[in-house]
Amino acid sequence: MMGWYDGGSWWFGMVFMVLFWGVIVGVIVWGIARLTQRPQDNTPPHVESPRQILDRRFASGELTEEQYAAARRALDGRSVDEVPRS
């Protein structure tokens, strides 16, 4: 019976112990990473509507008042040649 443990099978216990503790440490690291992870933001990026783009460009000075008014009429589906009523 005493020769059973001295026959060179001690390496099996060592390998098993290393694998056991490797799995334990891996599960702990995975759990901590999973719990501290920020939630994914799966919302699409904000897309401006044509009206918002037009308003932004007019506010930044890219368009004149006449260009802005003509573009507003075009976006609203009215004729660009139509004179606005005041």
C-alpha cells in the first residue's frame, strides 16, 4: 500500500490541483468582469431630421434668410417659387 503513492503518480495530483485552482480563479475573474461591466448602448446615434439640419445651418450663418425661407418651403412641400404670405 505504501508504494502506491511513491510510484510516480504524484504528478496527476499536481496537474489536477493546478487545473482546479485555475478554473476557480477564472470563474472569479469572469464574475467580477461581468458584474462591473458597463451596459452596452445599443441605441442608434442621433440622426438629425432635414428640418433640424436646416435650422442648424441657418443658426450657424451658413444660409441667408432667403435661402432658409426657400429651403423651408421646399421641405414643407410648397413651391419654392411661391411667395410667402405676410
